[in-house]
Amino acid sequence: MEEIEDSLVPTGGQISTASINGLLDQVRPLWKGKGLIKRVQRLLPVDPSSACQRLLNAAIFDLREKILTVGIDIAKEVAKTYKLPPIEKDEDILENYSTTNIIDLSYRIGLLKRPEWRRIQRCYEIRKDLEHEDNEYTAVLEDCFYIFKSSIEVVLSQDPIELLKVVDVKQLVEEPSRITVTEELLTNFDHAPELRQKEIINFLISISLNEEQPEIVRENAVEVLRFFKTKTKTAVVIEIAKVIEAKIGKQPLSLPFAKLGHSIGATAYFKKAKTKDFYQWLMSTFKSATDSWSDQGRVVTNFHDAGHFLYCPPDMKKEFLKYLVDWYIGTPGGYGQWGHNRSVFYLNAAAPVISRILKYSEVDLSADIDELREEKNIKPKLSNRNISSRFEDIVDLTEKIE
């Protein structure tokens, strides 16, 4: 054990370039064209701390240029929001902003994710140590390798992002057909600062609620919102929830607003009383659809699109589940004009939607479904082999694999 521990102690000796050349190959062609790699490779064997500092300086300058690509308007607003030094012109970023402030601004704008921000901060701390080398402290492999790896992986290997604009999204949703949301679009939205994300989400909401817009455009807007849901910053979702609630005012939460809220994850931040009233309304539609198969397909789809069990009050969960299970397992077939070829009668339109609700629910429903075996309207049906098989299909859908 002592041997292993001793081998991990930094020696402060000369640094080999062998383990670093692979990292240098990842640097973007833009920086390679500036001769950065050659200068760093020349310095590394004789003055490793200077090589590290030169590489990190390049990374910080790269961040300055990327901030300018994002736009001075966004940088100015973000700096104001997070109490960073004021920004009025390009020179403030290129010349007047300190390294620490550039790192923080890059994080707040969205150029760096939080773990990346911490890595670059740590690089800067190491660089400051290297600047004060003396007989008691000299650069070691661990110092240089961390700076090299972080500067290149986090900054110098990454292309400048193309900041998503509202007009870009407008052009997409106004396509006269179903749209395709690309990974590039999602990446650009993910990197957009909170201010830009909020602008885009507000635009999509206005389109989706505008009855003068063609139906396909409104549907496209909601579709984009769904794709942006997991990329939208929490602070933005909370702000959007407030915007939607302001639009609702004192009126009850309606189905269109409920679908809209779920599409971007804002329903979780609505007032609980409004959400409960909405689910009580949904329950009334379930009850009225008991004897109408055509209505069942419609109300099940509404339940799905509004967020199904995700926002459902706990005391109403079992009641909704009872209807879904009952409608899914159906009734015995084998008779009548249309039944002689079907062992079970069930609604073709509703069954796939119910299946998706149960399979992908973020709420664990397995225990409640198991209890439904004894429910008075369901238990007698389970004596039928074919219906019992459909019930077991539901159990399989909701079973949580440890």
C-alpha cells in the first residue's frame, strides 16, 4: 500500500508531452491556424507553467469572442441580472472584463454548464499558483494536465454556439406541414441564456393560443414546446408559469391552458387549487363517458395531453386509474355482428393512449393497479381468460424493475 501511495506523490519533474499530444489534436482548426499548438509544444519541455498559462489565456480569449457572438444585448442584460460589472460596448468584454468575470459571464450566458464553469475556475486558480512558482512550488504533471484537459475539452475544442433567435423558431413553426426538431436546434436552445429562452417560449405560447393562426402552425408551436421542455432552465419555467397564470386570471384552468402548461412543465408551478379544480372537471368528463366509447377516446387523450397523473391530486389518482384500467381491459367479445372475430371488446382509439399513460407515468401506479383486482366492477371481468390477460399486460406495463 505504501508503494502505491508513494507513486502518486507529484515529483515536480519535467513534463512529458506524450500524454498531452492527443489533447492538443482536439483543438479547433481556428486556433491551430494561429500557431497556438506549435508555441505550446515548444514551451512544454522547457517551461511547462508558461505553456499552461498560454493555453488557458487562449481559452479565456476564446470565451470573450464567443460572448460577442452571443451578442452585446444579451451580455449586457445577463451582467445586470447577476450583478457583474456593467457592459455597454464590445471593448468592455474584450479589454475591461477580468478573467474571473469572463468565466462567470460565460456560465450565466450559457456558454459553460455548471461543472464546466467549476473546471475553468479551478484552472484559473492553478494558473495563479503557477505564476508564483518558487523553490518551494513548481509545476507538476497534475497541474499542467488539468489545465490542458479542461481548457481544450471545455473551450478550445468547442465550436462557437449559434445563439437561437425568435425569428429562427418563427420560421420553423410556420412551415405548412409537420416539423422536424433537430438536435442542432435543441443544442442551441439548451445553450441559450435565460433571457433568450424566455423570449422564445413566450413567442411559442402566443402562437399556440392565437386562434387566427392556422391549426398546423399552432400544433407546430406546441410540438416545439414539448421538445424544449427538458432543455428549458428551471427559472424560465417558473417565470412562464407566472405568465400563463396571469393570462388565465380568475378563470378556471381550461383544457388548452392545461395542455400548454404541461407541454413546458409549467403546470407544476400553478396554484394547487386551480389544478385540483381542473382535475375535478376532468373526472366529470370521465364519468359522463362511461357509456360512450367515442367519448372515452376523447377524454383519455385530454387526460394524457394535460399531464395525466403527473399533477393529479393524490386523492383522485385511484379513481382515474379505475376508469383507465376498466376501459383498457374491455368486456367479453365473441358475439354480435362485429364481435365474433374479437375475444374482447375495447376501444381501439383509447387503448394505445391508456397504454402510453400507464407505461410512461412518472408516478408509480403498480400498487394501486394490483389493488384493482378486487374492485367491484373489475373483479368479475377477470374470470374471463382474455380479459385477465389484458389486465396482466397492464401490470407488466407499470412494473418497476429494480
